[in-house]
Amino acid sequence: MTVDLFIQRRAFSMVGMLITLVCIVVLFSLTMTSMNKAVTGEGSAQDGTVRSFEDKMYLDSIFKSMVAHAGDHRGHYLTPGDMGRAKDMTRNTTANLFSAMVMANYVPCKQLISGNEYSGYVTEMREYDATLYNPQNDVHWDPSFKADLGQLSHTSFAHVPLFGERFDREWQNTMNSAFPLLGNRGPKDGRENPQSYTYGRNGKWGGHLLYGDGHVVFVESFTPDGLAFESNGKRFPDNIFFMDDEPEGGDAIITFTKGMTKDGPQVQFD
């Protein structure tokens, strides 16, 4: 009798074993989630993560295609407004720029989406219609490709507006290591705004910038080191998400161009 009681008290119950297994699974899940965030970034732009490395590769690939195009077009990068029989600067929008790159096989739609994309309005275009290409009828891209951050965008990446001095001077193969051409989006006017979709789950902003010489750097400041613009003979830190030098100016800015008029770009942020 005494032996039987001792065995009952020392034995494991089935319920106890199940509870233990559940605890192990939960702890394992939490550990893997933390590791995933640390390694991939999971929607938060951090230097050194897998998804941030993807962005760097994507931007590098886009730049190589730009240089290839420049080699056949007197050093100038692809410009929608220059395509066709007559120049039309109103075509120089973000949607047309990247759609024309896809049509020219310079970049696949997948590589236009950041690995750290956080906005639900930005998604890969999976049914790009390359059969529409008809230069004889002045069709150089699929017009259903969108770049509207308030409704639907098929690209994550911003670029220097194709207008003004910054366009005339920099949108060509200058190898300028001090001027960014493309990069991850930022908040409106380069002001702190954790509500912006350009911020990650960690509540911070960070992104990559592609410079004119092809090098890509990760930055966490809206006024990166080495960037400055001149005004009245003085130099000031250059905010990469604000037109410090007005639409016609030459300072650096990375943004979406939702529309283009003779007076300049209609920029867009989210």
C-alpha cells in the first residue's frame, strides 16, 4: 500500500506533460520571433538585417540599369518625358519612371518593393503587361502601374524629382558621390513623424540612399553627414526629404512625384 502511494506521487500525469510541452512551444515561438526580428528586420529598417540587405541589392541593381541606359543615351538616365516623338515633361512622374524601367527590362517589379515595406498601400505589381509596348504609337510603359502612396503604389522607392537644376545637373552619369538619386521614402518635409508609413514597427526611421557614383549607404538621419546646400554664400545641412532650394533648385531631395507641371513636381509622402 505504501509503495503504491509512493509510485502515484512520483509519477508524471498526462496533463502535466501536455502543459510542459505547451510551455516549451510558446517559449520557442517567442525566441524564434525575436530572432526573426533581429535577423530580417521584419518591417523595421535596421542596418545589417536581411531585408535591409535586400534593399541595398535592389537599389544597386536599379543603378546598374540606369548606367546601362546612359551608355546608349549620351550619358543621360531614362526619362519618361524624353521618350517618344515630342518631349513632354509632365510625363516625369514616379509611376511612369519605374514603369518605363520595367518595360525596358531594367528591373523586375519584385525589386521595386522594399524588404522593409510597412505600408499596406504599397504592393508588387504581379500582372505587368509588357505586350502594350508600342513606340510607334508612343506607348513606352504600362499605364496601369501605380505610384500613389494614398491609394496604391507598385514601388517603395523614392527618387530625385525630374525637374529643375537638380534634374538637369544630376540625372545623368556624373559619378557624383555627394548627391543621392534614389532611396527609401521618408516622412513629409523631413520632420519626425512616427505615424508615417516610412517608419517601421520599431517606431524609427532608417533607409538606404543610392548616390550618383553607385554607392549605397544606410542612414538614420534626414540630414546625412556630408550633405549640404548653399544659400546666400552659406552652407546648410541638406534635408533629403525637403526642397530646401525650392522646386527649381539644386539641393538633394528624395520623394515621390505624383504629378508634374511646368511649375514643378507635385510631391507626395506617406
